[in-house]
Amino acid sequence: MRYFIKLAYNGTHYHGWQYQPNASSVQETLNKAFSVLLNSRSIDSEQAKQINLMGAGRTDTGVHAKEMYAHFDFEPSFDIPNLVHKLNSYLPKDIVIYDIIPVSGEAHSRFDALKRTYEYHIHTFKDPFLEDLSWYFHQELDVDLMNEAADLLFNYTDFQCFSKVNTDVNTFDCTIFEANWKQENNTLIFTISANRFLRNMVRAIVGTLVNVGLHKITLADFNAIIESKNRDKAGFSVPAHGLYLTQIEYDYL
């Protein structure tokens, strides 16, 4: 039987979602918790099964997720509300399980995702309570111009210029559905949705848009950067701790 897990996590103390040797990851932490609790009823160690979760995406070191999905396979039936309760008691306080959802055996948390949404958070006045949850940037930004630049993203599908180099992908094409900045008092949030994202793409887009907001590059420069397909032409990668995966959409959930 296949199950989807709906969860969230504060990524501050993790080296991203993906399992890494000699480094703490969200995937490894969840694999251990599910393996221990789902196999706790089995006396015969040979019947115990290592649970390996497949995530809907790979968040980088320090990146947070307000909504993340993963899936796993397990045959014996179990009480879902009871397992959710036990998992939340067992897991560290920076990971929460919202729900476990039975799905068809063909369902795939990564490949079936239709749309993913990220937010990048900036605070413009020093706030010690946001230190690990938002990027403090005190220079004045031209938010209207940054939104004009963000609108230009809809004219393109190839975003190689915003991708980490030497990444193993077959295409740099992404379809962007939403991209905009909103400011309220000392908080500035960039929201972007697409069918898929390249490695480091959102952080590179934000860094380039910040350069637009600082009047370091023009709108014409922004277009030229995208058309260059060259990561060296784009802006800096903003710090990971301001980035949140906020929504993943499927047609069957």
C-alpha cells in the first residue's frame, strides 16, 4: 500500500531534505522515525522493514517547508491518526506530520506534482526573532521595479541562468505561474509558483531581482541575463534561511 505524508519543517538544523552521509537531513530523520514506529509491533526482526521516503522535492541546507509531501510503501494496515500522534511525539520539534493519506500504488509525490510554490522572506528592520527565518536586508529597494522585472519571467521558459552549474537535469525549462513581491511595513515577501524548479533557482532569481531593486541592473539587463543562459551573468544567491516551500499541488489531493 502506498501513502502520502503531508508535513512541514524548520530547516535551520538540517542539511536539506535529501539524505547525505555524515550530515543530518529531514529525509533521514523521517526514515528513522517511520521505520521505528511502523515496525515496533513486529517481534521478528526479519519482518522489520526499513522505510524509505521519496520526497516531492529537494530543499537545500537551511531552507524551510511549510508544506511538503513525501510517499512510502507499507503493507500491514495501521491506525493513521494514532501513527500521526506517535510520530509527532517521536520526531524533533522542528518537524511536524499533518496527515498520512492512502493513495494508489502508482501515485508519486515528486513526479505527480503539478505546481510548487515558494516564498522568500526579507525583513528590512533588524529583528532578532526573525534571525533564522527571514533575511535581514537594510538597503532601500525599489519594489515596484522588482515587480516589473518579475513580470518578465513569464516571457521565458528556459531558466538555465538561474540554475546551479553542473546539475544533472535533462532540461532547464520551467513554466512559471506566479511571480510577485508584496510589502507590508518592514516585511517583503517574494512568491513564485511553477511546475518545477531548478536547483538554487529561486534564490538566484531573488538575488537578481534585488540587484534590480538596488538599480544595479536595468530591466533590459534582466532580460539579457535570462537570454544568456549563463549563471555567471545572474545575481548572487540569497541566504537559504529566508526561503520557504509553501505549497505543492496534485490533481488527486
